[in-house]
Amino acid sequence: MYRRWVSIALLITAGLFVGLNPVDRERIAAMQRGDRLAAERRYSDALQAYEVAAERCSGCPRPRLRQGEVYAAQGRYDEAWAAYLVAIQLGGVGTETMEGLARLHSAQHSEHRAIGYLQRLLARRPGGGELWIQLGEAYLATGQKAKATGALEHALGLYITGQQRQSVHGRLGIVCVETDPRCALDHFLEVERGPDPALARDVARLIAALRTMIDPGGQAHDDPALVRAKLGEALYRHGDLMLARRQFEAAIELEPAYVDGHAYLGHVLSLLGESELAVQHLERAIALEPAYTLPYYFLGVHYVRQGRRITGRGYLEQAYDVDPTNPAICAALADTYLRAQPAAYAVAERWLHAAVDNAPDDPRFHLLLAHFYVDYMIDPGVRGVAVAQVAANLAPESSDAQETLGWAYYLAGNADLALDPLKRAQDLDLGEPRIHYRLGEVYRALGRASLARQSYQQAIDLDWNGPIGDRARQSMAR
């Protein structure tokens, strides 16, 4: 029965489309083409398609609204506002216009104005699940947690996609992780069961830490400081630095001599830009346990980040003396030599090889070594290709590994071998402008000018005001 009604609906739609006059058919076809191109992030081509639609119907606001959305996606906010203004002049402030304005205000961090538009929209369309999600996110951005929770929970009771539902549960879990760990755990378990495996992986540590925290007869009672620190580490690795900071501070309050608490708190404070306090906690961790690697490593990385390369290297060397098999320490030491003026490439290479030797099955360190050979043009064609191939074999779903392998082949003069890995990288990460730029270079080398120009244009579209976009413009002008 369902297929029958779908077939009837398609026949009716097709009949209506055929019955339109040629100008209307051209406008609708142009709009559909623009929507498809915008979804593929071929923004310049999408803008042209919408311009054709606007020419076929000079009084229609929708093509201008779509252009505004594309400009906003590119970060071209002045042009987005101009397009929306034209749409408003043509059709007033309708529902679709308010949606676009709400997104544009959010993109420019004017959440209070976005909230106003979203509230007006929801008064008209209270069943719009995606609108409730946007409202919840806007409330979170303005620190209104209770209102954000209400909006996001309301969205869960409406129609939204499986991935949106998974993301909403993740946001709600973070909102209540400090005040109601069991509530947070329930939300993260929903994320774990969701359709996106990457989102599920992101909450694995949080689930483990929260289970430990709420276990009535477990570690939470025997060592509450450790439990707090484990949750802090999980939050840090999830990217929630302020929440992680508070958990590490709580751990230290429970156990003032807790070494890991001081070490991780110092590292998080460093990432938050609180340098003086970060050093105090890291030095305290070293004083508490001089033979422990982690605070030396964190303090070395902190000083390197602050531009004090030699001081940082000294702490990293002390960390290495304690734990010479740690690949992260080796990689960090290599970085200090690459930052030197001039760079000490031979020494950096030895440290990167040490990292790989210490973690032969970890693609991250193979990829660092491949980047060394390729990005610094040390030996992209032989050693670069060989190491990048290992990284790609270990992590076939890594766009970075595939891109690095393809670019190594290109730099070695093998454009034909470069094409497949770069196309694979493009499939894995359609939004990375550097991949499109490099594909353009490969297509140019292969004499495929049209595809080269298309790839350059997509790099420009994705990095309109950035260095890769500028480089692609220069290549197109050659």
C-alpha cells in the first residue's frame, strides 16, 4: 500500500511539473540543482544555479534565501545579510526567512537574537524537532542550562533523525554530568546505542567513569579522589575542558597530595591559557613524585607551547629518561627540533623513528613520520610513500593517512598513483579544502583541466577567506 501511494504521489508531482510553463520548469530545475550542489558543498556552482532560478522568477524570495544560506556556510556574512535583505524585500519575514536569520545570528554568536527568531518560529511550528534542537543549543551558548535542557528534552519527543537524537542525548549528558551522574549515564548509553559509531566511541570513557562513580559498593567509596579524576580525564578527552577542570579540582580537594590530579589539572589549565596556575600544579606534581613521567611531559609541552622551546625540551628529556618507551614523549621531542631555527631535521627524524619503534601498531606515529617526510620535503617519494602506506594500511578510514599517501605519490612525480588515495580521502572528508586543492594539482598534472578547475573551486568554496582558498585561486590563474 505504501509503495502504491508513493507511486501515485510521484505521478502527481511529475504531472504537475510537466504541466508548468517552461520558465517555471527552469526555475524549479535550477533550485533543485542548487540544493544538490549545496549539499555537495560545491558552493559557487550552487550560487550560480540559484541565480538562474532568481532570473526566472525575479519576485521569488526563495532563491535569495538559498544564496544567503550558502554565503553563511562559507563565512561570507555580509553577502549573506545582503541576500536575506533582498529576500525580505521580496517576500517579507516568512518562516523560511526566520530560519535562515536564526542560523545566521547563531553563526555570528548573536544567540540572543537567534533565540528570538526561534521562539517566533516555534509559535508557528511547535512540532519542529530540529528547531527545538537549535533553540537548546542557543540557550547553552548563553549559559541558560535549564532552558536548554527543556528544549532538548522536548526535541526528543518529536520527529528528529537518529543521528540528531544521538547528538541531543550527548548534549544532555554533558549538561547533567556534574549535577546528576546517573542521568548523564543514561543519556550517554543512548549515545552508545545510536547510529553514528564515532559519537558512540566518544562517550566510552565517560560511560566507564560514570559507572564507577555511581556504583554503590565500588571505588567511589574507597577512593573518591580517583573517581573524580577519572571523570575529569574522560571529560578532558571529550573536549570539555572547564568541566574537566572542576573534576580535577574536586579530586585535589579530596586528596591534596594526589599526583595525577595536579598533573592533569595543570595540563587542562595550560590549554585554557592559565599559564602561571598550570605551572604551579605541574611543579607540585613533580615535587610529590619526582620519578613520575606525566607531569614532566605536560610541563615540557606547556613550555614548548609558550615558545620556551629549550626549557620545554629539558622537561621532555627528563620524562624520556624515566620512560624511554613512551612514543608521545619521543614525538614531542621531535617537535622541539622541528621548531628550531634552523630546524634540526636529522635529530627530529631520529626521535620520530623512536616513536614509531615504540608503537609499531599505532597509525598516529607512522602518520607523524610520513608528514615529516612529505611536508618538509625530506624524501616524499621513497620514505614518505613507504611510511604513509603503512599508516593508510593501519587506518584505512583515516582521511589524513589517505591524503598524505596521495600527496607523497604526487610529490614523487607519480600523479596517476596519487589519484586513488586522494579521492578516497575526499570521500572520507568532503569538507577538507586541502584535499580538494591537492586533487586539483593531481588533475592538472594528469592533463584533466576541467576536473582540476572543479577541485580548485571546491577548495576555494570551503576556505573562502583562508590560505588554501588563496592558493587554489593562484593555481586556477596559472
